[in-house]
Amino acid sequence: MINEKNYEIYFMSYIDNELNAAERAAVEAFVLTEPKYAEELAFFEKTKLHASSNEFIEMEDKIFLYRFPEMQASLDINFKKTLYRKEAPIRKIIFTPNLMRASFAIAALLILFIGLKLFKSEPNILESNIVESALKDKTALAINNNSSTNSKQTENTILPDNAPEASVNKINNTNNTIAKSATTNQAGFEDQAIANNNMNTNIINTTEGLSRTSRENDSQNILVAKFNEGKISAIAMETKATEEEKSIPSLPTNYKEIDTEEEDRTISIGMLEIDGAAFRGITRRVSALLKRNKIEKEK
Amino acid sequence: MTDLEFNICVDDYSDGVYRFILKISKNKEDAKDIVQTAFEKLWVNREKVETLKAKSYLFTVAYHLMIDQLRKESKIIMTDSFDENANAISQGSSELKQLLLEAINNLNPTQKSLILLKDYEGYSYQEIGEIMQLSESQVKVYLHRARLILKNKLTHLEKMSA
């Protein structure tokens, strides 16, 4: 039942039109009891907005809200699939200044490292090559010494067959034997060489009656003979030099002190010869760059 | 719902939904976007939504879109007036109406929505509850609270002017 305590709720429900007919009648009767309630109800009525004040606001572009059958038209799924495109992912490498500096520094260090390594290893390689070649020569000489007599015998037996290939082999063998004999008898190198020449000429004479191919072999033979002569003389020179070295008493090794601050000094890295001043300049710049990077990172 | 029924809904409810949103958001473009989205949703769900409930559906969708929009833009605290729309409404209206509109502007969005849905659209407490996802008693309490605020404001302003 409506009273002084709950009349506000009833009044608000009344203006909101949420009361049934009986409740509405009760409110109207209650208002008539005292004029202040009528004033209260009038104030509540004033809080109500009237639809008439709202009517003239219309939505713009309402036309876009309408739907037409044509708007429902859609493409075939298979056709749509042909329209899809896939873009290949692009990997971008961004060279920042710091990255550039770092890469340059790394490249410079690598070059230095490789150069130093080559510089250190090169003398050893040369030495080992010399030793290896000497050993090979010695072993070859030893083998050829043993087979020199046999080859001479076979030369006489094979030559009458008039086989060009065989004759070439024989010629080579004889040449080798000449080299061997020359090396074994160190004192008579030159005599042996002359003898070899004679031998070669003899061989050429014997192969004169052979076919055209045998002539070509002859020319090869001459070349081989000449080469062997040169080899023999070279070996002779080497042996002489070693004898001379042996004869000279060993002296204490003197090392020359290198002035690192010398302006004209050159530095060899591998096969490259670099100007010392320029090299120092590069190394200073690289170290300065690295220091600067470090300082920047610390900042 | 057929194409024809949908287009009738556009004729009948688009302005109402637009007004409702515009009065709270105070931004024409936002209001238009919200109405567009609400009708888009209605079109997508036209087979599920009955024609008779289309209006309620549209207001429900629009209200929640507006609340989301306001939350995004942190426009929860309403200030100033109805701007150009308020001025337009006040044209030819009494001083009391102007005062009322100013008072409504000071309400929070929920209270404002309740007043607008009740007074302009004539929804019942139950319907408002469905639109705003509130219980009927909650709608009643919140709406009464809003009315009391408006009444006190109007009483105070009338006393000041007197």
C-alpha cells in the first residue's frame, strides 16, 4: 500500500508507466490527499524526456543499411581460390653502422691472422720441400744404380724388335741410367755426361730406320737427354756446394736486430709485402675503432 | 527474416538506434559506425532473430558496442552538453527541457541509457534489462536513482533561477 515512506517509488513507476490500473488509481488517489505530493509527482514528471523532442534526428547515409538481392551475390569458391596470392617472406638484412664496423674489424682481424699464419708456416714448407726433394733424389739414385747394368743389357735385346714404344722406353731407361751413373761417380760428372751424349747419339742412330713415330720419339729422346744433362749439372752443383759447406767450419749464427720503428721497413705477410708505416697505420685505426665501439657500448 | 523484413527494420529502427547511441556517445561518426555494425550483425543472424525481436536485438547490440567504444576511448565520464544535437533539440523547446538535458548529460552512461531507452523508446523494465543485460529489479533501482538525481538537479536549478 502506498504511504509516506514508499510514495517516491510508486511515483517513479507511475511516470515510467510500470503500474497496473489499480496501482495507478492508488497513486492518483494518494496525490489528492496532500498538495505537496502533487508537486512531487509533477517534479518527477519533469524528469521524463518526451519522444517529440527526439523525432527530428535522423541517421545520415541510411541507404547503406538496406540490403538488396544483388548484394548477396558471391563468387564461386574455386574461382576465389584462384584469386588468392601468397607473398614470399622477405628477409631484410639491416646493416647498421655498428654492424658494419664490427664486420670490418672482424675481416681485418681475419686477414691479419691468416697472413701471420702464412708468414710463420712458409719457411717450414720450403725447408720440408727441399728435404723431400733431396730424399727423393737420393732414393732414385740408389734404385737407378742397381738397375743401370740391366737396362744396358735390355737395350741391346729390345732394339732389334723395331717397336717404337719399346724403343722410347729403352731410351728413357738409358737416360736414367746415365743420370744414375753420373750421380754415383761424383768426380766424373762431366765425363759421364759426354758419354751419355754419345750413348744418346748411338741410340738415335739405331732408331733412324724406324717409322715416323720413332723419329718423334727420337726428338723426345734428345729433349730428355738434354734435360738430364741439366739435371746432372744441377746435382753436381748441389753436391759441390754441400762439399764446400762441409769444408767450411761452422760459425756462430749472428742475428740482426730489427728496428720496428724504422720508417722504411716493410712487412711481409705471406707473399705480400706491405709498407710498415701503412700497416702500422691500419692496425692503429682498427684498434682505435674497436676502442670507440667499446666506449659506445659502455655508454 | 527475409530481405524485405530486414529493410523494414532499417526503416523503422535505424533512426531510433542512431539517436540512442548519438545521445550517449555524442559522436556522429561513432554512432553511425555502431548502427552499421548492429545492422550487419542482424543481417548475419537474420535466420536466428525473429522479426518481432529485431528492435530489441538492434538496441542490445548497439548498446554493447557503444559501451565498448566508450571504454576504449575512456569517455565514461560525461561532461558538457549534448553539443550540436543538444542545441538542435533545445531549439524551440522550453528552458526546463534545456535544464533537463544538461542534467541528463551529467548522468553516467548506464543511467543515461536507462533514461533514453525508457523515455524515448518506451521499453519496459524487462526489455531494458534484456538489452542492457540487467535484471528487472536492477533496471528499476538504477532508473529510479537516475530520476531522483534529475529531480534534485531540476529542483536545485529552479530554486537558483528563482
